[in-house]
Amino acid sequence: MANEKKEIPVMEGLWTTPSSAGEEPQLVGSKCLSCGEVFFPKKPKAWCVHCQGTNLEDIELSRRGKISSFTVAMQPAGAFYKGPVPYAYGCVDLPEGVRVETLFTGCDFDELEVDMDVELVIEKLAEDDEGNEVITYKFKPIRK
Amino acid sequence: MKSINEMREVVIAGVGITKWGFYEGMEWYDFGSEAILKALEDAEMEWKDIQAMFHGSCYAGLGSGHQCAKEVGLTGIPIVNVENACSSGSSALRLAYQEVAAEIYDVVLAVGSEKTQRGAIPSKAFRPWELKLGFNLQPANYANDTVVYMKETGATAEDFSRVTVKNRKNAVLNPNARFQKPVTLEEVMNSRMIAKPLHLLHCCPLADGSAAAIVCSRDKLKRKGKAITVAATTLCSAVYGEQYIPADIRKSLKFPPEQGLVELSAKQAYEISGYGPEHMDVVQAYDTMTPSELWDIEALGFCKRGEAPRLLREGVFDINGRIPVNTDGGLMGRGHPMGATALGQIYEIVLQLRGEAGPRQVEGVKIGLAHSMGAGPNSSVTILKT
């Protein structure tokens, strides 16, 4: 009898899990209450690497942003990456004033452009050795 | 920081290098000890003259320099092993320089050597979850920065393909370079895509190899001929807010810095030496991916942001141009044994200053600059003069 496959996030705490229907997941960052800097992912310690302040709070980030850079990698960096190849990744600027590094999905990679509007999705990255589905955040172009 | 005139003068006593390439069955200590022996011969010194040693390497591991010394002689000297990514070699030179400038020792050896690791290396600059997301493919990280550079400056893939063509042409004149054949613009543009817009021939090839430099006070110099003075050696790490995707650092949108780490390390070197970019007769820029040579030349102050592609087309960076860049083939032509690379750049500047660079000699060289960068990030500038 096969065990039921589990969904395992690539790391805990990167995004929120909706508690009710109609809610969408959001990336979770940290905001420094002294200088206003925003970080993603959230800082593990109450310590701002910009101003060295110690008062940080969690902040849920907007689901939509703009691509600031991208590439399409034709080969993986190593066996620690188990997702599909080629794969596209780059940076997305969110309205809270934070740049997030992310995989891209939901398009022909040739369509990707700087300044393109994109939105957050939670998707499969790969299967782990036990057959579980490793899931991650990604951004996909918004269809007009 | 003290300027060059406020400390004891440090000169290059001798330099050595091995031919860079892939060598089955040889280890870093084989290359390292060979470079040391060549530097001793060049310096007309004996091993017992060396009072301290710094060894740069990224992957050789525990006691890496001690293993090189084991092949040369055991004299009880302090040996410190330096891992500073691709600036390991120049960081070793900087430490050697400081020992002599501070008058702690008179004769100190800096050596960098690498046996290149085969296969994928999980970079320590990325967290485990980022490795799983595939964020540590360095050509792809540089590709991200290249996309920004292209959009900002109008540079094209043809522009950075010309960097490859220039550097591979120079490498043909360097018997120690890994690559001894030139490539055409078409060959570069048609090479396999690695990470859009970077093709294989935009990415520097790895290599095994070593380079060494002995520094000393002027009164200890034995070698006849032109003495080369270390005019500045600087080392900087990341400045807050600057984007450096190869080291997993993204730009701060709220707090971008006034100057980046390359500008900072260059500015400090110009202040310490009393020279500016306009005085440099020969330059070793950091061409780990060919677009980076272009933005590196700009960040070092040789021209404004976005001007390097045009100057390259006009031949300004050729061996017979106004600002010759990477006369020995650079990382693209010479290859990249990570811990040795920065000392290889310094080796080339020394040859150029002495007038010993053979068919790639630039005329009338009096002062030169070498720049290396590494994951961390770090940025290291060395200025040498006759």
C-alpha cells in the first residue's frame, strides 16, 4: 500500500498558508521599525542588518510585483537542484520596497522581460527522494 | 588608512607562475611548490630567505600552504592560509605586504594555488533552500546583472562577445594561458547557451594552477633590473544596499549605496597610491563573465557607466590601445584557478612593468592596476609601479 504523498515546503515560513477559502498565500518578510527596511525572507533574529536596530516585525508582502532581472538557466548548478531544466529565475520588486529572488513559471521563458508585472503562485518544485512533493513560491506573468 | 609614503616601501622581489590547465594526477601543492621555486629563482633568493608565507586557495582545505611548503623546505616560518574566494591570491599578497610595510619581516612570500574541483560545488554563499531553488548557478547570477546592464546602457551580446575575442587573442601571446587559440565573434555568439543571455564563451573556464610573488624591503632586493613598488593594495567587502547576485545579495530599494564595493576599493587604492585611473598604463580587470569586464572597467573609473562597449569597439582596451586590459588573456583566456587567479593578474602587471611580457608587451609601462572580485562579495585592487 503506497503512502500518501506529502507536500513539503522548500523551507518553512517563507509564505503564509491560507486558513479559509478565498484567502491567498503571501510571502512573509521582516520590517525594521527603526529604519523601515524590509527583508525577504524574514530575519531569523531580531536584528536589522541595515541599521543594526533590534525591533523587527513580520510583514505579509504584496502578491504582485515587477521583474527587475531574469535569466533562463540551461543547466542546473548541481544535484541539489532537482527541479525542471531549463529553469528561469531572477528578481521581483514588491511595492513594500523589497527585492525578492524567485523562480518564474506560467509562461514561455522567452516572454520574460524587465518591468513585466508578475504575481505570486505556490507550486511544485520537485519530488524528493521519498516521493514527496517539494513546493515553493514562484512568480508568473499576469495576463492582461 | 595610511598612504604609501607613511609606511616602509615594499617592492616585488620575484614572481613565479605555472602553466594553467587541467592536470590529472597533480595536486595544488605540486603547482604551488613549482610557483614558489620559480619565484625564488626570479628573486635570486633562497628558501631560507623567506620569513613568512601566506597561501591563498578556495578548495585546498586545511593547512593548504603548509602542504606546498612541505615540498620546498621546513624552516619554521609562520604560514597562514587565506580563503577569500577569487581574491584569495591578492588577499595573500596584501597580508605579505602588510608584514613588510609594518617592518615585522623583510621578505615575505604570497602564493595562490588551486586544484579545481570537478563537478558542482554547493556554494556557501547560498542557504540550503536557495541551493534547492537553483539560485547558485554563477553564469545565471551574472546573467541577471547582465540583463540590468544591457537595459541601462544599451550594451548588446555582441559587445560582450568582443571581450572574449580580445582576451582569447591576447592569450595566444601568453604561453602560460590555458587557451592558445583565438576565437571569432561568430564562434562566441554561436557557442552553447548557458544562461540567457550568456553563452559558453562568455563564461570563464576553470583551470588548475598557481602563481607566487615574493615581497621585500628595498634593501633586501637581490634581483638586478627594474624594482617594482607596491603602490597600494586594498580589500573591501559588501557595502549595504548594493546588488551582488553571485553572492546572494539583492539591491536595497530603500537604501541604495552612494558607491559600490568596486568603486570603494578603487577609490582607496587611488588615495593610498596618489594615482588615479588616468595614470594606469596597463590594467587587469575581472572578466569572470565577459560583460563583467565591461562594467568593471567602468566601476574602476576608466570611463563612465555604459561607455566601455564603445571604447572596446574602438580598440582602446587592446594591447596597443590607450588602456590595455587583460593583456595576458584575462580569466577568459588564461583560465581561472580560483585561489591563484588574483596573483596571476599581479604576475602579469609585474612582467609588463619590467618590460618582460614578450610579444604582448605594452610600450612604456610605468604603472599598472589589477582588480579581482570574489564571492562574499569582496573586491581587491593592487597598484604596482616602477
